[in-house]
Amino acid sequence: MAILPFDLSSGFGDLSVWAIWILPFAAALIIPAFGRVSKSSTGWVAVAFALASAISAVTLLPAALGNHEIHNQIPWISSIGLKAGVLADPLAVIMSNIVAWISFLIFVYSTGYMKGDKDLTRFFFWMAFFLGSMQLIVLSDNFLQLFFGWEGVGLASYALVGFWYRDKKKDHVGVEGRHVLGLVDYYSPTHSGMKAFIMTKVGDIMMLAGMFLIFAFAGTFGFRELTANTSWATAMSAQHLLIPAAVLLFGGAIGKSAQFPLNEWLLEAMTGPTAVSALIHAATMVKAGVFLVARLAPLFFALAAIGINMDQFFEVIAWVGAITALLLATQGMVHPEIKKVLAYSTGSQIGYMMMALGVAGLSKQFVDGYTAGFFHLISHAMFKASLFMAAGSLLHIVGSRFMTDMGGLRKYMKKTYAFMWAAGLGLMGAPFITTGFWSKDAIFAAVYQSGNSWAIPLFAIAVVTAVITAFYTTRMIGLVFFGNKSKHVEELEKEGHHIHEASPSMWIPYGILAVLTIGVGVMGLAFEHQIHDLFVNYLGSTFGIKSSMDIVATDSQSLLGGFLQGINPIALTASLAAFAIGFGLGYIFYIGRFVDPVKFVNSNIFFYAIHKFFLNRWYLNAIIYWAFVVAPLYAARGLYKYFENIVLEGFNLVPERTMAGGARIMQATQTGVSQSYLYIFGVGILIVVFLLLI
Amino acid sequence: MQFVLLQAIFLPLLLSPVAYFLGRKAGATAAALFSFGLLLYCTVLVITPALSGTSYEEHYQWTQLFGEFGLLLDGLASPFAIIIYVVSTLVALFSKPYMVSRITRVFEEKIKEKQLIGGGTETIESAATKDHVNHQIGAYYALFLVMAMGMLGTVLATNLIEFYVFFEVMLIPAFFMLAFWGYESRRRVALLFFFWTHVGAVILLLGFLSIGLSVGSFNYSDIKTHGIPPHVLGLAAVAIIVGLTVKMASFVVHMWLPHVYKASPTPLNALSSGAMLGVGAYGFFRLIVMLMPGQYEHFALALNIWGLATMIYGGIMALVQDDIRKLFAYSSISQMGYILFGIGSASALGLSGSEMLFISHSLGKVILFMMAGAIILQVGTRSITQMGGLAGKMPITAVCSMIGALTLMGVPPTSGFMSEWTMFYGALQTAIQQGSMIRMITFGLGLVATVITMAYILWMIKRVFFGKLPEHLENTKEANWYVTGPMMVLAGFSVVIGIYPDIFFNQIIPFMKGLVGV
């Protein structure tokens, strides 16, 4: 039709969608060249390209908010008839903006955080690659292209988690010398990178299988093509392959988003530089799984219209989310390393999002759960990025990853202290003023109102998790900023290293996000209604998912009416109570310090046992290592030693020995004495003659 | 365009004495550059007709007995041919520093032995060593060119006897390279190698003869049109399958490969892993899938399962190796298992993926063998436990090896992903169409095997390149451009094909669709 693959008549809309993900890759390509000239310039190249990518993401916002979508394709693997393309629908555009802007702030932070590292070029190469891959996931219009981004973030996380590949002691995670079930609980960066890559790969092969199943029936990887013609789903469900395929696809999300049972890589991923942790947890990687589910959930939910029941699929999502939320929150209560606490918290919060998306599919009002999950993704991205970057500052300045090595820092790092409170309150869900409160409340309401038979147990898990979340966040802040200075800090001061505030390039990024957590939080409900509104239109027009529109109508008329209507009283009470209990307990132990937590735990065998159980990660990590690393390696060694080297080696040895032995016998007959030859020759002739005569 | 393929095949053979004399008179560099240039020219000769898109054929008179001597470059043969020559060209460069060092070492060992026996105290003069090296490197490149020619000939042959002759021709240089410049018990292993592959080839010949004599012609085209009489069909198919699986080192008949890889000089490893093993895979496509479609359908599932067993077994063995080349040996076995798995998939995309996997494996494994060679050259050890932290000392090698590793693991954007996804998808497609539970399970286990592949490769990378740098490696330097140059070219290829696979898919997929239908 046209020579150019882009339709320029509609302005540069199409091009800017491509630019969002191509720009970071372009940055990755040129960074090595800049690195040759000056290493510190690489950071600014990355920042500049991230900013350009973010700006082109913003240009798409107006169209997206008006529920327009841009779908643009170019030829790719023509021999199979596959096309590459970008799909910028409201979901993708909002996600892309979050990723772009948070990554941009993290990149700015990185220039300060990584200052003086001798491998800056490599660092920013992978950061840019990471961002590009994530945007590729968000903007792809088909599974296969999405998978490129999907593996790209896996690869980038491998490279960045193991960034400090020299495996120095200070870069490890875990406590040296600690054992769980006979295995060390102390991991080097390169080990952790490998673990992350392999564990997510397990999820990836499930996702591949799911993709292939759908492709085999639909003949396309495209999301819009799959929505347009659903005959594939009918064919698959007739063969009972639809739900397995959907669950397998979700397997990919389980791996990437570190959900149970593939959650264990996330903790060791803390060996990476903190900027990387922030990126993994707030903008890229773990959010990819949630995004995938958000991409797929309406697609599968809409199948209800043609009479296909996908409840089992959504139940799996909801329960995996709920289990992960609780499992990881409990562990977050007891760990001494600040980054690990935050990592547990991320897994747990992602669990919330999954739960909301799963519950959405189980309820009549799909859009409620969907909005809640996505809203939580947004608010989590803000406060978690802020918390991680702040934690990075602490690590940078105190020089230890243990919270027990900090303490009493509030007087010295006032800005960090304030921002950490703001973001921490978001994580805790402090009432009415934080985004975290509104998004969590929306999840509670969605779960509670879903009307599904699982609603009550899921709701209970959600509330208990919220209590724990408030508790461990308070514990973290209390341990770091309150109480007396730790021995470690005192020693530092003796050596002449005084605790001071972080540099502006570091505190400004996390300051902005912390302020946003509160700022957006104040208008939280209105913000939520905006998203809700948008999604009602989006889901309705694209997938044909109907939702009742009354909430939206009242909201636009009177603020108070909307305010009251968006809230479920039981959910609200539960979230207020959860915050109060969790924060109160945390205050008693760690801020007011009325009770010494160590003494408290040791006072009672029950508390002691439970503490140990949580500290040992429910023994899941150790069990996984025994079952999938230690035992198989042992078996492989045995197989090599006995089967390969003895049994199969027989194929080589038997002919060799037989021939050598045969040769020796033949050699023995070659005496070299002519009489004996003549003698044998005569005997031979005689035998032949006899045979002929007979 | 006349005699193009004929030149591409026979120029290396005819000019191999030139390489020898150049090496002898003008030194190692001249021989290396001559071989490189010659192979580069021949590579261009092979690529030009492939660019036109349609299949290209040349025919020449041969003896009445065997039929005609044809050279065919179609959608199946041209990717094989191109990759075989590209790899040979690049390995020719890589060989130079490695072989010079290896030949010197072998010479020194010999002198030392003599001194021990004769008690003489003669010291080696550097001039004598240089003379010896030049002499030997000439011989090496002569053998190298013949081997390249043999591999290409097998792929382009249009006649069973022609196939067989070239198939055996590539063995002989490999045997001598192994026996002259190998490690440790090289003579014994050379014999072992010759014994295994020769027995395999003879079994193959048995199948060829039974077909040729019953059909009355050895030409593929005649066999295709006349059809093979049913009474020899089964026997011939089994003979050919066994002959080819020995070449591909499938599970149980793989026992020659780890020994050979451990003992042979690294360029030979690269060449045999990157190109020679794949010739066995080529045989499957040409002889089984094309000439005996009925038998192919019959054996497809068995090949699929055999491939699966090989890929898992090879992967498990690779996990526990300490000698870096033995690790790659088992990795090659495992990867050949992938190809066999794809051959057994009985679908056009599966077969296409399988052929693409040959390409990916060549690119990836040759990079990794060059890495091994570079490390052996720079560090002098083959034991993985002796290595560590080399990424800081050899950054280019590390980056290229990582791309090679990703290619083998099938991670996008390398060509490995493009081949693996099409291959596994093909396997699944057949499983669904046939409603076969066994195929469903082999598909699933095949995906699990990719995790094993990932585990042994990443673990290897970690132990070689990451971690603390041992003290004895403090002075390690980056390899020179003879090594890094070819590595970078291969890594680049892998990424380009991974992003834009149509370069090869455009030829492969239509061909396979014509072959299998689906």
C-alpha cells in the first residue's frame, strides 16, 4: 500500500510508539562507544535516551485517555506469515508511562549511586537494555515479539544481579555461615544471577508451551487477532486444552513476577546494585508478569460471552497471588537485611495485584478487580522505587546491608528519613493520604464484593497480609532510624566516616516519588475513578466486557457522592484496622521500643519456632535446592561415573581388548621358525585333501 | 554461472599442496591467510547462487556404474553449505595462533622424550623449531582444506556414492589432525575415532548399496522417481539411520565423541562440532525424509524419542564435567539430540527449526570452542576448576562467549531462539494433529531439557569468567585478533539471524513445506 511501513497521515503517533522501545536499545548500542571516550558519560547517555523515550510515551497519553489505540505492523518472519508490531492501547500506554518515568528517575539516581564504579559502561548498557526490553513487552502486539522482551528482561536481570561478578564478600546476600537444612544460606552475586535466570526460565518454558498451544489452534500470535476471532478458543476448549494453555501462560508470569512456587530467586536478586533492585521491583521485570496477566485476563474473560468458562484459570491466579502475598509478607517480618525485607514486600504486593486480577475474572464486575490490580501496580511502582532508592542511599552511606548495623539515623539523614516515611506509609496503606491505601482498599473491596465462593478466605488472607505489611514496614523504619546508633555506625565514626545525607542526584529521585505517593494519595479516590472510567471504556470497546456505569456517573457530578460510592464499608474498616494493628505492634517493638523483640521471641518456644520458620524461608528455598540442585547433581555424578564411564565405555573397550587380545594370539603363532610353518602348512593341506575326499 | 560449485568444492582440494608449500616456505601467517582467502572466495561462490532464491544445479559426467556427478544447491543444502564454509573460513583464521603454539608444544615434548631416552643434552634451536612449525602448519592447512572440501561435497552431492565418497573424505584429514597434534593418548583416540566413524560409514554404505543395486541407479532423482522396492526399504532405512546417528553421536552410539573432543586440537573440535556433526543431520533430511518418506513417517516418533534421550543425557553429562572441552563435547551431543528431536517432529516447521538449529549450534559452539581455545592459549589449562574471574582479563572473549552461550540456550535475540521455537512448535503441532500423548510428553520434556542446557552453560560461564581471579591467572591477556575477530563475526551473525531469521527461513521453510506438506 504505502512504501513506508508507518502511516504518517496521523502524525507521528505510530513512530513515537516504536521510539519508546527502540530508543533505549539504541542507547544500549551506542553506550559502549561512549564508554571508550569517558565512562561517566555513559550514564548521561542512558538518562538522555530514557528521557526521550519517556517523552514519546507521554505524547501518547491524550489519545490513550480518549480510549484510542494505535496498532501498527511491519513484516517480520514472512516465511511463516508473522508480523512485528506495536499495540498502544490504554493499558499499554499507561504501563509504558509508568515504566518510562520511574526508570528515568532510577537512571538519574544511578548516575549518583554508581559513581566511581569501574564498569559503568557495562552497567548502563544493561540498564538501557533492561528498559528497552520492558517497553518491548509492554508495547508488543503479539506473543512472539513480547517473548523477545520477556527474555530480554531475564537476560538483563541476570547480567545486573550478577553485576559485581568478582563475588566479593560485601556483595553477597544472606548471613555467612548460616545453614538451612544443611545448605548455606549465603549467596554470591553470580550465583544469584544464574538462579534468577534459570528459575524464571522454568516459568518461560511454561509460557512458551502455552503460546504454542494457542498458536497451533489460532495460527496467530497477535493479541488483537486473537480477540477478533475466537474460533480458536472454541476448538481448544473442545479438546480441553484451553485452560491448560492459559495456566501455562500464567506460568510465565509466575516466574517473572516471583510468585509461589518460583518466588525464591527474588531474594537473592538483591545482590545487584540497589538501583537495579529498584528497577527490577518497581518498573521492570516483576511488573512484567502482572502486565502479562493484565494483557491476557480480559482476553480470556471475554470468552464467557461465547460460553467458555475460564473460572479455573482465574482461581489459579487468585490463589497463587494470595498464597504469595501471605508467604512472602511473613518472611519480611523477620529478615535483618533491609533490601531483603523490601524484596519480600515486593513479592507480597505483586501477590496482591495477582489476587485482584484473578478475582476480577471471578466476579461479575470484571473492571473493579482489574482496576484495583492495576491501580496497585501504579502506586506500588511509586513507593517501592522510592523505598529501594532510599535503602540504596542507606547502604551506600552505612556500608552494610544489615538493619542491625544502622539505627538512630534520623538525625543525620533527615531527607531520607522523611521520604522513607512517606513511601513507607504508602506501603503500609496509611489511611486516606497515600496511594497505597486507596489501591489496597480497592483490592479489598473487589475481593470482598466478588461474590465468589472463595471471596471470604481470600479476603481474610488479604487482610492478614495487610497487618503484616504494616508491621514489617514499621519495623524497617524503626530499626533504621530510631533507637541508638549501632556498633557498626560508631566504629565508622571512630574511623572518621561521618553519617551524612546522600547527594542530590540520589535523594531527588526518591524524594519526587515519595512526594507523589502522598500527593496522588490525597486525590487517590478521584485518581482511581479516572482509571476505572478509562478501563470501563477500554474493556467495553475492545473486549466487549460490559460493566455498570453508575459509579462513574455519580462521581463526575459530586465529589462527595463519588467518594462514598467508591467505598465498601467492610473493606474500609478492614484496611483501617489492619493498618492500626500492624503499625501499633511495630511501634511498640521498634519505634517506642517498649518491648525488646529479641527477648520477646526467645521468651516462648512457639514464637521462637515460628520466627525460625520464617527466617528459614518456610524451608522452601532449601527444599528446592535439595530437590533440583543437590540431588540431581549427585545423581548426575553417579550416572557419569558408573553408567557412562563403565557400562557405555564398554563399546570402546570391548572391541579394543578383543582385537588386542586376538592380535596377541595371532602374534604368538608367528614364531618365525620355518619348520613349524611348514608343519602347520602340511597339516592344513592334509585337512583340505581329506575334506575334498569326503 | 558455470562450474561455480565445482570450483567451490575442488579448489580447496587442488590448492591444498599450495597451502603446504606456502607454509613451508613463507611461514604460518602466509599459509593461514592463503587458506582464509581461498575459503572466503569459495564461500562467496557458494553464497552467490543461493542468493537467487531458486535451487541451482550442476551436472557432470561420471562413471556409468554410479550415475552422474551432480552438485545441487536447494533450500535444504544451501544453508548447510553456507554455514559449513563460513565456519571453515573463520576457523582457518583462528587455527593459526592455536596450531603454532600446539605444534611447538608437540615438538618440544618429542625432543624431551628423546632426551630422556637417549640421555642427550642437545638443546632445541629456535631456528629448528621454527622450521618444524612451518613445515607442520603447511601440512595442517593442507589437511584443513581437504576436510572443508569433504564436508561441502557431502552436502551438495546428488548421488549416493558421491555422498559416501565425500563423507569418507572428511574423515581422513580429521584422523591425521588428531593423530599428529592431539593431546595425551592421541594415537589411540585417533584410531578409536576412525574405527567408530568408519564402521558407521560402512553401515551407511550397506544401505546405499542395497538401494542403488535394487533401484538400478544411485542418483537421488532416479531413486525418488522410481521408488525403492519394499523388500530393501526397511533394511536400507535402518542402515542409514544407524550410520548417520553414529556420525551425530546420538545417545548410546556417542561414545567416540567425548574421547575425540578431549584429545583433538581445538580448531578440529570447532570444525567437527560446527560442521561435521551437522553433516549427519543433513543426511537425515536428504536421505530419510526426502528419499524414503514412508519410512520417515514410520520412524519419526522413534527418532523424536531418541533425540530427546540424547538431549537430556548429554545435558546431564555436561553438568558434571571439569575438562572444558569435554563439557562442550557432551553439549554437542545434547545439541545434536535437539536436531534429531526436530527431525523426528514430522512437521514442516519442526524440520525447519531443526535445520536452523544446525546453524545456531554451529555459530554458538564454534564461538565457545574458540573461547576454549583462547583460554587454553592464554591460560594453559583446560580444567574449569583452575579458571575463574577471566571476564575482567578477557572482556571481548567473555562477551562473545556469552552471545555464543545465549545462542545455545535459545535465548532471543540470538538465532538459537528462532530455531528452538520453530522446532518445538513443530513438535507440538504434530502432537496435536495426531492426538498423540507420547508426542505431547516428549514436547514437554524437550522444553525441560532446555533448562538443563541453560544450567550447564550458565554454570560453566560462571566458573570460567566470574568469581575471584585466581593468583596464577593475574597476567592473563586478551586473545589476539585471530581469535577475537572470528568470534565477533560469528556472534554478529547469530544476533542478525535471531532478529531477522528470514535470511535462512525464506529458503528452508518453503522447502520443508514442499517436503512434508504440513
